[in-house]
Amino acid sequence: MLGNDIVDLKFAKLHYNWRRKGYLNKIFSARELELINSSKSEDTMVWVLWSMKEAAYKCYNRLTSERLFNPQAFECALFSSCTNSASGVVIRNGQTFFTKTEISKNYIHTLAYSGTLVLDHLSVHHHKNNAEYSVAFTDSTNYSLQKDKNHLPEVINKKTQQKHMASISHDGGYLCIAFLKV
């Protein structure tokens, strides 16, 4: 299973007021709130944990077809965290999803995957978030985008017609397409 989430930090600062009273308690567990409160950058930690939950939700949804997103039901734990990256796990109903997060000055991007997925088999493509992203992706790769029978994203190799599970995430000015190459 594969999921990804991207947070445009400039857009988030303007449009998502996570500091309003009670907001964090609706999304994060007590242990996650400790991570936020003890972080050198609370803003960054909020969006790292949020993107971990969102990316894991996409994996979980693909696995179970459950469409209801309940952020508190996804429990995050960090293995490591530094200025430009983080890694951890998200657990939901006994399912464990590993996460790898890239932290830049402009965005936070998290990949979530099941334990059987090999990161070397992933392809990650960043694009501008606009209506033409599908055309830009198709023109710049050997793949095209479509939805599978469950309306979930997949890519098709233009030469072999082989289909691959994909995850698409967008926020503000950023869009990311991640998919399995094999």
C-alpha cells in the first residue's frame, strides 16, 4: 500500500489556523501533542504529524475502502526527526504504515507505505498544483494517469500498458504524484 501527502507551508500559514482553541485536541493524541509542544518548531511538527496521518489514511483507505477520515484514530510515532526529514510509523486498527517525510522551507511531503513496500521501487514526481498537472505528468514521463475501478489513482506505463498503484496529493501551489515502478 502507498499514500502520500504534501502541505504547502505558505498556504497553510495563511489558510489553516491550527492555533485556534481546541483544534489540536480534535486531531492529535496526548502523545502527539507532547511531540508538538516539545518541538523546536511547533508549526513544522503539526504539519509533519498531519501529513503522516493523511498519507497513512490513503494507504488505509486503499486497503479497507473505508472513506471516513478520523485523524485521532491514526496514531503517529517518530523514529527520527531533524531539520529536513523525519521517519516514523502510523498505526490504525492494528495496521502499521511506515512514513518518510521530507521537510523543506516551502513544503512538507510524506510518503506512507506498508512494510512490504520497497522505497527503491517508488517514483515521486512534484508538479505545480494546477488543472493541467495530468498533462504535464504524462508529457514528462513514460506514464499516464487514470482512476482504477474504485476511483483510486493509478498510472499506466505507455509502452507496456502495465498498471501501477499511485497516490496523488495537492495543497496550495504543490502537487505530488507517487507510484510503484514495479
